[in-house]
Amino acid sequence: MKKFVFSLQKLLDIREAKETEVKHELMKVLSVQNKERMLQEDLKNKITKYESEYSGKLRKGICSPEEAMLIMRYADTARNAIVEAQRRIDDMQPVVDEVRARLVIASREKKIVEKLKERKFEEYMYEFNRTTAKENDDMNQKLYHRKLM
């Protein structure tokens, strides 16, 4: 019997490629979003660090007014940057949702063709096993008839 050939293999390959492409697009968008989140965390950590250093120096009485103003300006600027980063993250969310929806659709389309391929392969295996069993029966009958003669 001939080898299994799925007639819609090209379609399956195209759908797999499309799914992979959408996955990569989603990874890019999420990567940008994660960079913004990392920037926020970094800024929050720096604000905490500088403010704790400032309060420690203030308790010891060794903090200059210029240094205090510099730390306050940095904290304000960093907080504004954190808010701006959150705004960018929020602005990206509709894009992320849209790409995720496209990924769900692409995955669903691919799974449809994969299921069809599985069914066709099961049919092929059923026919193959049936043909093999028939050939074995025929050979056994011939052997049996030869022994009788």
C-alpha cells in the first residue's frame, strides 16, 4: 500500500506559519510592555533607595539643602516617568488584546486542519490494517490449500 499523503498539507503548513507569525508578533508587543514594567520597577527601586539614603542623612544631620532638592526633583521626575510608562503600557493593551484574539483564531484554524489530518490518517491506518489483514488471510488460505494437496 502506498505511503500516507495528506492532501491539505500545504494548507496546514500555511496555517502553522501564520500561527507562528502571530505568536512572534505577540512576543514583540509583550516584550515592549515588559520593558516598560521593568523601567517602572527600576525607577521605584531607585526612588526608594534615594529617599531612604536621604532620610538617613537627614537623621544624622549631614544632608545639604542642594542635595535634598536634587533628590526631590529626581523623585518627582521618576514618578512622572513611572506614570508615563504606565500610560504607554495601558495604550499597548488594546494592541495586545487584538494580537491575542488573532492568535486564538489562527490556533483554532490550525487545529481544524490538524484534526482533519488525524482523521484522514486514522482512515488510512484502518484501510492499511484491513488490507494487510486481507493479504494475510489470503496467504494463510493459500498455505492451507497447499498443505491439503
